[in-house]
Amino acid sequence: MGAALGLTCGLGLLLIWRTLTGPPSTNREKAAAGSRTRELLRAAGISGVTPLGLLSLSLLAGLVAGFAVLLVSRTPPVAVAFALIAAYLPIAMVRGRARRRRRELAEVWPEAVDNLASAVRAGLSLPEALTQLGERGPEPLRPAFSRFGGDYLATGRFSACLDRLKDELADPVGDRVIEALRIARDVGGGDLGRMLRALSRFLREDSRTRSELESRQAWVVNGARLAAGAPWAVLLALSMQPEVIGRYRSPAGVIVLTIGAAACLLAYRLMVQLGRLPEERRVLT
């Protein structure tokens, strides 16, 4: 028992050390992975957590869950399986939050564009119209546009401020809106109000259509989650019975766990890919 606990703790410390100090040949791969994780955190609206912090949280969750299951079941293979599941939970939560935030922003962007159109029609310049969204715009967008207003007031560089606003929002719909505003600012002309009204109508129709499709497909995704989680809930319940769970200490038990985990992962990914709508990607970064 003590040897298994020491081995698990040593493995966790080794993984943390390897994360912090990797060989120089992997610097480019680590930078790419860190960039993707940083983009995910921005899309979820989490500004106080770094990619290294998220990785450390995942490792800590895996270690804690592995220790807890090992103390209860006294079966290392089962403890490793639940440690891997727990280590993935923080990443899954961040991805879920990013999806919810994108849906929330997609619903409020038409209102924000309507406010812009009204401000431009009232005689405000485009930077002033964007700044006033920090006070009168939709609640989820106010902090970002308030910071845009302060940034523009300090620098006066409209294009650079738009770039920083895009990076902060990290939203595909926001990218399209901001690039449309950038083109309208560069080209000029008197059709800005008409363009904003047409953009608002397009965004509202797109959001309505996507919401209807997502509501119809939600049962497929929820069914996939239930089907993938049910066997592990049963396994966790069996961990309370040492004479039953002890059978997984044998090589045959390890094989059964490995095959079961692979089958659950494959089935879950397949059902999610078939049932979930394609997510919008940021192509104007």
C-alpha cells in the first residue's frame, strides 16, 4: 500500500518537473500547445489563469482523485483510471465554459451592433460609439469595451485597439464584427449605418438558426455523456467492495479496464462529433 502511494506521488512530481523543464528540442511544441491553451482560456473568459496553472490544476486533481480511489479500493489500476479522468476534468470544464460564453456572446452581438448603429446615426464617431458600449451595451460585452475606450483614449490608435479588443474577446462572431468595423473605418463613406443594420440582421438570423439546431441536437450530446459516464459510476460504486474490485489487480483486469476506457472514449467522441454542430473557428485573427 505504501509503495503504491509513493509510486503515484513520485510519478506526479516527475510529470510536474518534466512540464517545467523540458528539453530544448520541444520548445516549439510547448509554445504551440501553450498558445492553444491560452486561446482556450481567453475564449472561456478566464484571465487570471495561465496555461501552466491549468496544467498544474489538472495534475493536482488527478493526484488527489488517484489517492482517494486508491485508499478506498486498494486497487492501483482503478486508481490510475480515475486519476486520468479527474486530470481531464479541469480542461473539460474550461472547454464547456468557452462554448457557453461563445453562445452567450453570439446572442448579444446583434444588440451591440444595433447600439452602434443608433450611436452612429446620432452623430457619434465610430470610436466613440464603440466606447459607449462599455456603459450602454450588453452586460457580457461591457468590460471589454470599457477597456477599449480607455485604451483608445490613451493611445489614439484605432486599429491597434481593435486588435487588442479581438484578442480579449477571442470570439469568432466578434472577429467578424470588428473586421467589418475596421473596413468601414478605413474605407469611409456614408453607408456605415446601413452596413451595421444589415450586419445586425444577419447575426440575429444566424444566432436564431444555430440555437434551434443546438436545441434539437442537445439530447444526442447529453446521451453520449450519460453513456460514457455510467460504466465509471458503476466502477466507482464497486470500489466500496474490496472483494469485488480486487479482481482488477490482475493482468486480465487491467486489460478489461484498458479496453473499456478505449471503447468509452471512442464511442463518446463519435457520438459527440455526429451530434454536435461544427464550432465556429477564428479565421480573422
